[in-house]
Amino acid sequence: MFLYEMHCHTLPCSACGGIQPEELVRGMKAAGYAGMVLTDHFYHGNTGIRRNLPWADFAAAYEESYLRAKAVGDQIDFDVLFGLEEGIGNGREVLLYGLTPQFMYDHPELRDCDLAHLSHIVRQAGGLIYQAHPFRVREYIPRPWEALPAEYFDGAEIYNACNPPLDNLRAVNWAKENGLPAIAGSDRHYMGHCENYGILVPHRLRTGAELAQVLRNEEYELHIPGV
């Protein structure tokens, strides 16, 4: 089985990141991962890129970080897949999988998307949308106990290494009640700051389309040390 990180951040695209893409790739390889999905904070999240840039330039910053990570990954036999973490208002966030950087360039309306529209265009592009760390309790999240409409999601990150157990338990129960597939992610901002969560798959994932297929078919196991 091969271990993949589903949720991680780097500089400069994530303002809260603490590591460069190349350094993260090398660290993840050393930690035993076969690959990762780079999910930097996007336009409505904690982006480190100026929002007033022309849209193509804004998107290019994310593509550049992904390509930097992938170049090192290709050198050391480590899979780097493209993803995003986007804010959807009131401190809530979603993880986008199964896409390529071209998705950003094709959809400048991402600047103005609500959850319903975002879900529609991601799915239309062949991608998947998962709720990130549901029911996370933070001072910047009003009413964290309120559930979002499950119909907009293809799954949920029910185990997040940066969440306390009670927050994750609420996410577990919500996903079960709504029949949503579950994933686990470290929410890593630098090496060593969290447990090594992720998913275990029976074969290597070389493209976002392969990841999407594995997720849709639920051909994976959760990797949650100590749980």
C-alpha cells in the first residue's frame, strides 16, 4: 500500500505556510509518503498571493508552486498532484481534488463563487469537492457546529491531524449520516508540526484523474496513527 498526503500547504501561496514546495516534497518522501496533493489556500482563503493581480497571474503563482514541487518529486520518485483549499465563507473551507492547474485559468469566476457554484464547476471539470475539517472550532469560525449542505460535497475530511478528537468525531458522525466518503489529512504547514495522516492506496497515483477514480470508487484505506 502507498501512503498519500491529502492536505498540505507551502509558501508562498499559503500565507500560513512555513515551508517551500521543494523542501516539503523531500520531507514527505523521507517520512514514508509515496506522494501528496498540494492544497494551498486559494483566493477566498489564507492566500499569500495578492488578490488584485490579473487573474492569469494569480493562477500562475499556484501553478508555479505546483510545478516546483512536481519537479523535485519527479527527481526522487514522489508523486505530486494538484489540488486547492478554498474558503467558502464564515471560516469554512473545502478541498478540491482531481483537477489540473488549467482549471484555475478556465474559471476566473472563482473570484465570485459561492459553495453551490463552486461545487458545480468542480464536478463539471471532473473534479471532486470535499469539506475540509468539518466542525472545526476556531475563534474565526462562527457557529462551527452548523452543518453545511451535504449535497454539495463528494466527501469529507473526517480526520484532520490539526483538529482535536471531538471535532473529528463530529465530522465522522456527519459523514456517516449523509453517506459521504471519508478521507484523512495532516493539514501540514511544515514538516514535524502534525501527525502523518493520509490515505493508503494499492497503487501509485500519477495524475489527478487517477486520484479522482480512487476516491470515487473508495479504493483506499485511512491512515490515522493512534486512532
